[in-house]
Amino acid sequence: MNSGPISSRNLLLLIASLALTGTSHAASPAVESIRTDAKSLVASAEADAATKKADLAKKYAAALDTLEKKLTADGDLDIIMNVHEEKKSVEATGAVTAHADKPLLEIRAKYLKPLEAIDDSLKAARARAGTMVKRKLAEQEAALAKAGKTAEAEELQQEGEALQAEYPDPGTGGDGSAPGAGASSAIASLEAIKLPTETPPPFDKPMSIVDRWLDPMTIPTGKQKVRKHIVIGDRGKKNWPLVVISPGSAWSGGDGARIELSGGNVLATQSRFEDIALICDHACHYYFRYCSFKDCKLERGGIWWGGDLPAKYYLEGCIITGKFSKPIQISDNGYRIQTSVFQNVDLPQMSFGKHQPADYLNEKWLRIVNCRFVKCTVPVSFLLLTRDCIFEGCTFTDNPEKKADESEMNKLVEIVAYVADHKNKIKDLPRMMKLTEKPVSALQGSTIPTAAALEALIGK
């Protein structure tokens, strides 16, 4: 069969359509069907936008080349260099530089205006996808409830939450600018996280359960020794229990001690955990308030995949000492950690994949706020998650590993770190990241707890 060359738009559509089939161990068929429809809508819009942006960038680069030649004739070397840098940046990524020379600003405005129109069109397409996702999920959930399939409806609701994070509905606070994204790189207040309010029946011998923990339970105050791999919930059986750990509890583990949240939620308050891997699967949540973690791992696990920030951890007023997590990927974990203290932790590298960190500045499930870091090693990518945090005796470093499949930052992100007795060993700060270091005394309007204060709240 004779076939002609593939256009750039069709090639992008082909790549996007292939990506639709790449999700393994996905959520339920109903959710995956809705996700596929949404991805198809957005992929088509992104391909169209990419083609238009590429054409626009070529025209702008040509205009910059003409300007560079004119300035060369005039002999203005400083502006020539800035124009040349702008042309290089546009040809490489489509992004403009921070140079503000008058001739450059005048020609740049003619580039940015149609670029903004392309972005607005893409944003509108993502908003339509978000509205469609919300409508179809509501229809599916209503149909299941009407048929008396309560467990299936609850499972759909759990999985649908992750899908709606990917495709936010503009009518409920999402703006469609990017999956899980904020409208711009401007700082905004973070949406509060709602914690479970149910009180399941008490069960005082959870470690006697031989198989999975399938029933909702409140585990009374006491000491628990985790000696094995515990699995909570069962998607196949539609079991999504809530497990509540009562205040004053102390759980310890050791080699192989692992609690895997496969389907459901865990809520713990004023409790202590030591040497346990607290693993979270797709659409599940751990909620911790005023808890202490010593050499624990809070990281993604399980076999279910799909979407961004699918496995979620909420920590408020907690102390994390020693271990924390393996390298974080946008497709793995969501963290909301606030008013907490990290002590002697080698913090993980953060990978945003093909996304832009600027689009997640106001994402409620990817922010570390009003926290204190003491004698920690902090990779530059982890700093991108922080807001109004104090770093005492910490060392800022380059990322341990360079991710070949990660997109270069092309939107400016400004991070302010409030520091004392720290070391900055960063040699490869991303071009579009501005890191400002200020003394701890400069942090106003926020109360950052100390470990001693939190220890008193957590109790023995």
C-alpha cells in the first residue's frame, strides 16, 4: 500500500492514541472508558495546539533573526546577545526569556498574544473534558445505585476522585489548565482536605486476621507489632474499609513489616509508627494527624495504575524521622503535608514527568506547607513542593538522577526557603526556577511548629 508522509498534527495524534492503550492494571472498565474519552478529547486539542505553537514559534524565530540582523548593523552588542538567546530558547522549547530590552519586548508582544489564544483554546478543551468526566461519572454512579449495587457505586466514587483530579471540572474549582493544575504560577490558598468522619465498630485483635482486612474497624489504643505483610481492602470483592487507629497507639515493625492499603482509607490520630512500610495503592488515602514516624516508608505500591497523584497521604502536625519515601513521581503519590517536622531525612527527588511544576503550585494534593526541616538533605526538585517552610542545618543539593524522559521547565517557579545554618550545594538550578533564601526571621504570618511542640501534642 502506498502511503504519503505523515503530517506533524497526525503524528502527534498517533502518538497520543498509542498512549491511550498504555495503561496497565487500570481502574474499573467504566472509569477507564471515561478516561479514554477524556484523553481522546484532550489529545486532539493538544495536537492541534502543538502544531499551531510550532508554526508560531518558527515565525517568531524568523522575526527575531531579522531583528538580530538589524541590531548587528546598528552595533548594539548587549541587545543582540539577548535577542540571540531569545531565539535559541524559542527554537528549543517555545519559551521566551526574561530579557526586557525595548526592541525585544515590542516584537515579543506580537508572539505572546496569539500564543495566549492557543493556550486559551486548549484550556477550554480541557475544561470540556472535565465537565464530561464529571457528568459521565455521575451517570454511572446513579445507575449503579439505582440497581442496588452500593459497593460498586462506592468503588466508582473512589476511583472517580482520581480521574476528576486528572480532569478537573471548571464548575467545581478546577480550571482545565492542565491535569491537576492551577490556573497560573501565582500562589493561591490551598483547598482544605476533608478527613473521614465515620466511627467504625471496634476490633481489638487486628493482628489475628489471617487474610486481608476487609471490614471497617476502629482499633483501640494499644501497642501493635506488625510482623508480616498486611493488606487492607479488596477491589475484587468491592471491599473499601475505613480503618481508624485510636489516639495513643504505638505500632512497630521490622524487616518485612508492611501495611498495604489496597482498597480503602486509614485514619490515625496521636499515634506512633516505627519501622513500617505504609504503602498506598490507586485511589486510596492515608490520613495522619499528630503522629510520629521513625524509619517508616510512605510510598506508592500495588498494581492499580492510572492518572496523576493517585495514592494520597495527608499529614498534619506530624514528625518524620529517618526514612520517608523512594523518589516521587507525579504518576505515583500525592502528598499534603502541613505544620509538620522532618528530622534527619534524605528527602526524595521529585519527578513531574511531562508536566510543568508551575501547574501544580496550588494543587491541594502536592504541597508541603508550613513545615520545618532539620538536618535534612533536600534535592532541588523537592524544594518545588514546599511553601513557607523553614530549613535548619539542611543541605540543598542537585537531583541525584537526571530523568531522560522529564520535560524541561518552561514556566517560571519562584520558591522562597527560610534558612538557618544551611548549605546550598546546588550547581544545576533549573533555568526557570528562582530560589530565594531568606532568614527564618523573615517568615511572617505563619506558625511553624518545632519537634518539641509536636511531641507534646502527640503524647507518649
